Amino acid sequence: MRITVIGGGLAGCEAAWQLAARGVHVRLIEMKPKHYSPAHSAPDLGELVCSNSLRSSSIESAAGLLKAELRILDSLIMEAADATAVPAGRALAVDRTLFSRFITERIIASPLISLEREEITSVPASTEGPVIVATGPLTSERLAADIARILGADGLYFYDAIAPIVTADSLHMRKLFRASRYGEDEGDYLNAPMDEPMYRSFVSEIVKAGKVEPYPFENIPHFEGCLPVEELARRGPDTLAFGPMKPVGLIDPSIGKRPFAVVQLRAENRQRTLYNLVGFQTKMTYPEQERVFRMIPGLENAVFARLGSIHRNTYIDAPRLLDRFSSAVAHPHVFFAGQITGVEGYIESTASGLAVGLMAGLPSMGVTPDLPSTATALGGLLRHTQSQGSRRYEPMNVNFGLIDAPPSGTPKKRKREIMVNRSLEAIQEWKENMKTLWERVGGP
């Protein structure tokens, strides 16, 4: 059997490596150096475009836990990162050049991976065997058009307008009230009320906050239906009070009347462990977002599972278009991995590539893959790509809100410890289960 992997980034290289480690011949297609995206400049595989940091190394963080899981699963990208690490405090940062070179040399040295340097403009047909598309957020225009063709034009997004997400257990619930506009019963939203002086100060800080300058290829027009919160604030001091912060239909029970303004938080998942700041998509820098949004009543100590952004990002409506193993419902031979599935970040892309690589080789040989437990960071991340909500699907970084919560009644101080230990046990079990499945089809 041969599997084609399109894209030589972190997800594509990880998928190819995992398949080759199980005796599968892989055709890895990377368009560099013949063609470069607007953000890429080096010929090696696994090029890091933005930061050289893979975020926290602490296993008490979701990103650190995911790294620990990937090490257990023999990740090539984690091996490269550990081998080329540079001092970065509690974060794992790498020498970009050495990191990419390490990955490239390993891929080239593999006797089962054929690296082809060319731009592919269409997804191979099923007659050519399974295909993994791992082309990332800057998928070339011609290939993106073909992906849209096979998935449906409305299944491919090109720009993100993302609002921040906070963890429920970091909120000061006594300062919030639950209600929906005009609702008589307990509502679906948490509401953070503001009086006028508080609102004026909040708007002033939004206007003054530092903003992210877009890359030249990210000159994104402002769409009236999805404006950055700072653009609304810039248009006038009362614009937000008549927009996403309008208090109409809401009564603050602490004062018995309508507040001057309100920030609404909407549950991001069924477990209500994550909440989205409704209408607060933003181009503020990450430190400024944390500073300004902690001015909101009840969010003084908020833990941000995701910060807001507006940037170019090609990704698919994964929950609607992919099955639980990340293959296209309409074209089962085509799998998707990495950021194009709606995961954000280097380590998340790596994790997606690893999981999809392990799963993609089994169905064509009549074996149903095993999914990692949602008690793991990897399983929680994959569940995000499968969770169809009532609104538009948005990309997400790994965070503890995606992982199964510990048993009810667990002391708050022990929750992380229990989740971490349970996750590491579960990922080891998944590794053994997948090894058994691959041995059944003749893999090592």
C-alpha cells in the first residue's frame, strides 16, 4: 500500500513518518522550493513561519501535556524540537534552521518515504490510494479551489474572525448573571454587567490597546458583519453599547434593572467548561487582550483558552464534512490533517498529523481505527474537529476545556493533577491498541 501526503509542514511530515514507521510506502509532496507561499522562505521541511516557540513545557499546561503525549507516541516533530531546543525559560523554543534541517534529513533518509518537490493542484483520485491533505492555512489557491470542489464551496473558509474563549472555572460567577435576552427562565448566556463609568473606561482602553500589524499577505478587509471590537470602539464611544454590548432585554438581578452595557459569554461546548466572549473578535496583541478583557466584571482572573484574532486561515468545516477519523464523508479516501482541519498552533498541527497518519492506513485494509480517549489532550483536540455546533466552526488551540473533566466533586486544586495522570495513562493505552491493530495488517 502507498499513501500520498500533500504538504511538508509539521502535520504532513509527522503523518508521513508515522506511516513509514509502520511499513507503509509514503509519497510526500511539498511544493517548496519550486513554489513558495507568501509566508515561507526556506526550502527545508517543517518550516516555522511565525514564532520559534512551541509554547509551555509544563505538563500542568494543556500544550505541555499534549507534548508529553506526543513523546509517548514517538513523534518525529517532538524529537526534532527536543534535539534543537534553545533556552526559553518554561517554554520549548527551537533553533528554526536546525529544527527544519533535522526533520528534512530524517524524512529524506527514510527508505519508505519518497519526497517529491512539486506543486500539486488537485486532490488525487481514489484509484491512487489514500490521500492525506496537510497543506496548512496557506494552501495554494489552485489546490484550495479543488478542495472546495470536492467538499463544496461553502465548506472552505479563508479568513478567521475569532473571539477570545475563557475557562469557566476561572470566572468569578458571583459577578455574572445567567440570562438570555427577554428570557424568563435561566438563560443560555453568562452576562457581565457594566455601569456607565466602567463602560467608558473599558472602551477607552480598547481604543488605546496595542494592535497586531498584519503580514503583507494578510491585508484583510473589514466586513461590516464581523468588525474587530476596536474598530467598533473607534467609531464612537457608544457604538459598542449599541452593538455587541447592548443591554437590551437583560435585567441585572443585583440592581433590579437593565445595566448600562453588558458583555455576553456563550458556552463553547456542551460541558460548559469554556465560554466565548460574544462579538469580541479583535486584532489587539495577546498581552493587551489579557489586560483589557480582565477589566470585565467576573473576568479579573480569567484563564484564556484562546485569544482573539483576525487573520488569513484556510480551513474546512471539519465537523460537517469529515468523519470521526478525519476522512471526507463524500470522498472517504481523502483525509485531512493539521491546521486545515481547524486546529491552531504548531503542536496541535503535529498532533493532528500523527493521529491522522496512524488512522489513515487502516480503513483501506478493512480495519477500523481506534480513537484516542477524550480524556487525553489529543482526543479532546480531535473531538473539537468533530463537534458540530449551531454556529460557524472555528479553529482552536488545545486547552483543558477540551478534555473530559475529572469526576464531580474533585477538589479544584487536584483537578489538573488528576486530568494529567489520567491522560498519560490513556494515551499509553491508545498507543498499545493502535500497535495491535497495525500488527493485524502486517505492520511492525
